[in-house]
Amino acid sequence: MMCGTKLALVPALLSTWLGGCAHLQVGEDGLSYPQRQARLKAVDAWEMNGRIAINTGESAFQGRFQWHQSAGSIELSIRSPLGAGILQVAGPPEKLTVRARGRTWELSDPEPELSALLGWWLPVRSLNAWLLGFSDPMYSSDEELGPGPALQTLEQRLWRLTYESYQLSEGLLLPRHIDFTHGSLELRVTVDRWRPSS
């Protein structure tokens, strides 16, 4: 059962907010945006790891993340640069288990409950689509395509995403750097690796 205490997951550590970079892509996969979207949706299970930086305007944090997607279920872990666990989220989007600071929460209404724990709005249902470089088809969006063709900017669910660069992963053009903004909150995700998993 969720309690109203915030996790304070963004401690003021000795991190510096990463600056923006030019819109870049490395290589191309020869696919249109809808073709790439269909190919990625057909991958039943995949893994992604990389780095994340968070700036709330009052504090900043950077760390590493691992995301495992399979059969409608996610496993997300975020660790500090020294390897200490900060946050673990697991389960289907409609019922998540959250572990942090030695405590466990079972969320029956995950998006608002997780957002209450974090202290800011996080549309977790849409993250898997956003990380792969396309909008969540369940919600209205404003999209702008760039070279590739690939998503360059996306406005959806009160967030604005800027896809700063892309890379070829397993023969598919996938995001490398993504900037997320929501009010004064800024996140930068750098994807180091993506691959299908068994």
C-alpha cells in the first residue's frame, strides 16, 4: 500500500546538467518512420541500458539505468554512478512494484501513485514507446520528423521530448540522446545499448 511520503529520488549530488548537442544520426536503416515503428513493435522483448541525468531546478542527479521490456511487463532499475541502487520498478503498467531505500510499494494505479512518490509527473505507460523513438499511440501527440526519417520532437502527455541524436542498433535506427522537459523538470537519457532479448 502506498503512503504519501515522497522518495526524494533526486538528491543534490555533485552532478552537472548535461548540455544539449546538435541533431545527429549515425547511419540509416532504410526504413520509413511507420515501418521502423512496426518493426520495433514486433519485438516481444528487449533490453536497454544507458545513463540518465535529472534536473528538477532545485537539485540534480545522474546515474545509470537498465530497462527490460517483455510481454507487456517492465523492469527498470536506476543506480548511482557508484553502483548503489536508487530505484527499481517492475511489473505490468497497470500494477507496478516499486523498491527504493529499503522500502516496497505495490501500486494499483501506477501512473499517479508513482508520480506522487517521485514528486513529479511521470507517464510510465508511454516510456517504452518514447525510448524507442515514437509516440504512444494511445494518446494524442504533436510530432515533428527529422532526418532518417525519425522523430525529432514530440509533445505528448504534458512532456516535450527532443531527440538530439540517433544510432544504429541491431540494424535499426534508435535514439541515442533524448531530452525530456516538463515544466522546470529536465531529464536527459543517453542510450548506450539496445538489443532484443529472449
